[in-house]
Amino acid sequence: TSLARPPMEFTKDGSVDLRGQPIIASRTGRWKACSFLLGYEAFERMAFYGVASNLVVYLTTQMRQETVSSVRSVNNWTGAVWMTPIAGAYVADAFLGRFWTFTGASLIYLVVSTQAWL
């Protein structure tokens, strides 16, 4: 009887890590990646709906915009929020890959959101 370890199975799609080495399927993704994405998406959704629900009130009271103008601005903003994933999908599929697209978009989101606090 031998206690030899089973051979490590690499991913089937030819994925490589940041160092260019093949990825071992049992050590990547799954619940670790899923929990990060679910947490990120939950916080992003809370932020979006928190801002969207108060944006017309803010634009009319603090920015002194007309109601029609502020509703138009909020609708444009909402449309941009819902359309940018299509652009992100194109960039991910055609150029950067999903990891670098997600990382770059997260960094842009972080920089832009922290500028509002300064």
C-alpha cells in the first residue's frame, strides 16, 4: 500500500497564474473567489440604490436644479451605470481578460469614490 499523493490536475482551459505557471484546479477560484465577488456586488448594489434613491432630492435641494433637469440627470446616470458592463465585457473579452478588467475597474471605482470624500 502506497500513500502516494494523487497527481495535481491543472485547469482544462490553459489558465495561468500571474507568474505564467499553469493553475492547479483545486487551489483556485471556487468559494474564495465567489465570496469576494458576492461581497463586492452586495456593497456595490447597496451604494447604487442608496445614491439613486436620494439623488433627485439632492440635485433639487442642494444643487438647486429644476425637477425635470434633475430627473433627466438621474436617468442618464442610471443608463450609464447599466450600460457600462457591456463596455467592460468587451474590454475583458477582447483585450485584458476578466481578472485585469475587474481589478482595473475596481481601482477606478475606488479612486473616483474617494475623490468625492476629499
